[in-house]
Amino acid sequence: MSAPDLRRFWVRLAQTAGLVAFGLLAFFDFAASTADERSFAALVLLLVPMGLAVATVPLWLPVHRSGSRRLPVAALALATASLTVTAGVVLVSEGGDLLPARTWGLAESAGLIGVVFVVSRWGAARLAPWAAAAAGLAVAAMPLRVGTENLLVIFGLLQVLAAAGAAGVGLYLRIMAAGRERAIALVRAEQHAEFARDLHDFIAHHVTGIVVQAQGARFVAEQDPRRVIVALEQIERAGAETMASMRRMVGILRNPDAPPDAPLAPLAGVTELEPLLTGFNGAANAPARLHIDGDLNGLPVEVSTSAYRVVMEGLTNTRQHAPNARSVDVAVRRTPNWLLVRVADDGASPRTAPARGHGFGLIGLTERVRALGGTITAGPGVAGGWVLDAAFPLQAAVAR
């Protein structure tokens, strides 16, 4: 089961458990109510809290988008309705026209506490505190529907503590999610900066070659005109390849207002995989074997460097998350239209061990591969272990 599928499973399980618990509380409210009294007031005392309880379900049950404005607005309306009902019940009860209930509405209390959690977690930042405070106040006042004895006041305080705990958990998860989003944004920015450095090195390499060829053509023009034609063809090919790379990468470069680039590093491509595996074998228990199918020379530089980084990420993943792996296979295959890269190990898979975490390195790598029109997947292999697959289109790279 992949990580997204696992998350969906836990979300569905939590939703089911929440609905079951809510249903049990609603049944208890119904059984402990004064609905057996034939008065209209007693019927209202049963149906109104039940209606408010049901109204909380669309708020706390679904998974909301972060920064939702509708969520806190709906929570404010629901809290206001609950407080209005509580005030009405208290006023009517003091007049002696309403029989006291045996429960104030536990399902409604639980629903509002759930609303406090989801508002604190996903509500818009400006409205969420007010909505959470209003829902907490409604939860605190709810036991007053039954009476004003000391025990009921204590129950109100306990419900306030539960609402505060729900708000704290929601706020904690909100902060954690915001931190992760900032970290992902930083990884993407660093990836774009890396593209900028790659593009700089690539253009510098080809432009230097063009200049050298142009200078040589000028000197041999008088002696051997045919060699000038060959030089011009080479200049044309180098210029076309450089322009194609610029079109592919310029749209994904970092913000032009960002600070200057870090010192440039030399490019590493698939032709340098053997030294990479040699270094890995010197520090890892599992020997890594390289399998190459096809000619890897002449690949677009951005494709070659990205494929190299796929292998690097796969080996890093094996070293960090599969110390029990006995072997690692790195396969690079070139077809007329694709460059296919696979890194597979035989370490423990999620079938027998906890799933390997997808760190920020894989997020940045995904950005790089998709920017080139390729695909990348990571997950358990059919025969166990872990497999990282990437595919880079070559025809698209030439056509752009």
C-alpha cells in the first residue's frame, strides 16, 4: 500500500470511528431524554439539540482545505444557534414550563468539540480563533440546559478543557503542516536554483565550443573551405541543442529576485555512474551492480544529470531505510524515445516493515523529473524490496 493510500485508509478509519461514536452518543441522548412526556416543550427539548448535533457532522467529518473561510463562518453560525438554544431553555426552565432533561445533548457537545478541532486545524487564520472560541463557549454553557448545580458547572468546565485540548491539537497539526509546506517550498526553490546552475554550466560549455569552432573556421576558411562547412554544421547543432535546453528550463528557474547563485559545481551525468556506485559500495553492506543497455553518450545534458540524481537518490534511500538490504541493482536503459532508470534493492518492504518515508529529496527530484516531461514512482517491488523508477522522454527533449 502506497503512502497516499495509507493516509486515505487512516482518514476513512477515523471518519468511521467518529460516526460510530457520534451515533452512540445520539442514541444515549434519545434514550435519556424526556421524549416520553407528551408535551410540545419536551419534544422541542429533544429535537432541537439533536438537530444541532446532526448539523455539526458536515463540519467535523470531511477533510477540509487549509485556510477555508466557509468553515469558521459555519462554525460561528452553529455556535450562535447552540448558545441561543441554551439561553432559551434556561429562560423557559426558570419559568417552570419545561420539565428538566436528563442530558443536555452529549452528541451536540462532542460535535462542537470536533468543530473546534477542525476550525483550529483548517479554518482561515483571521476567523478561526473567533469561531473556535464561540464553539468552546457554546460547549461550556450546554450543561446549563439541565440545571445550575455545582456538578453541572463542573461538567461545563470539563467540556471547556476538552474543547481547549481539541483546539491545541488542531493548532499543533496546523503548525506542523505549515512547517512542512515551508520546507517543501525551500526544497523546490533549491531545485530551481540547481537547474539554474546546470543551465549556466551547460550553456557555458556549448557556447565555448561554438566560439572555438567559429575561430577555427575563420583560420581554415582560406586553406580548406570544406572544413568550414563541417564547422558550421557543428556550430548549428550545438546552438540548436543549447536553445532547446533553455526553452525547457527557463520556465522553471528560481525567482529572479532571489540572491545570486552559489558557487557552480561541475555537472555529473549517467556516464559518471560507475564512480558513484564505487563510492556507495565502499560505505554500504549491500553491493550495488550497474546494468547499462544502450549508448548513453549524446544524451541531453539535463536528462543525463537528472538520471544521475535519480540513481543518487535511490542509493541514498537504500542506505538510510534498508540497512538489511543484500544487493542493489541500478539499471539504465536507452530506447529511441526514452531513457529509463531503475534503482531496486531487496531490503524490507512495507509488507514486512514500516513504509519508508518519502523525504524532501524525493520531492525535489520529482520536481526535476516532471519539469523534463518525465515520470517517477517509488514503492515496494513485486518480489519485495523497494523500487525507484524514472522515465525521461528523449524525442520531446529534442523537439523542444
